[in-house]
Amino acid sequence: MAKKTINQPLISEEVLSVIRCALVIHNEFSNGFDEVIYKRALAMELESDGILFVRDFEIPVYYRESQIGSKIVDFVVADKVSVEVKAIGTLEEMHCAQVYNYIKALNFETGLVLNFGETKFSYRIITNKKYNVKKKI
């Protein structure tokens, strides 16, 4: 069952599952590896838990209704959650902004930033204030 705390949105089962998988990895490796190692391990954990995902998902970037480029999302989980993996000393606002832009472009309600670079595993749940339940890309 998903959790809800006062003044916070409902946290989906998919988000909780990704966080659980990330914690398993961090407990095994701790910090110190390159980002790609944590991405590979996360893919293995998600797969072993039967969680549907796409790795390195390309999304188009539009300006004034014209595609001007694309970005790669580390993981799209269950076609509803964007996941970005980091292995850095401290998460900063720009990392959250990156995920926020991804979930806006994908019209997802939720995104995650997972950081394996700190001694203690950290993550941020990002919500899309412009999420439109009726619109799918």
C-alpha cells in the first residue's frame, strides 16, 4: 500500500519499489562507484523484482511546437515514473529541475532522483504540478 503523509501527495507503489531496489544496491555497494555501475545494478534489481522499465528512454524536446532536440531519461518505470540516477557528493536543485523537466515533457505525475554518491543514500521525489491525467504523449 502506498504511503501518504500530511501535505504530501500519495507515493505510488512504483516509486516505493524503485526506492526499495535502490536501497538494496546502496546497502551492497555503498558509495564510490561511477554512475553507470549503479544504473546497471538498478536495471538488474528492477528486472528481478518484475518491475517494468525502459532504460535510456529518449524524449523529444519541443519549443513552439517544433522539436529542437531530445534528452535521455535514465529509466522510465511502469510508463509513469521518470528515474534519474546520480553518483555525486550532494544533490542540488539543478538535478531536481532536470527531472521536473523530464516529467513535464513526458506528462508523468512523478519523477525520482536517486543519489548513490553520498555515504547515506538519498533521493528526491519530484511531482509535476502541470500533470494532466487525460493527456498522454
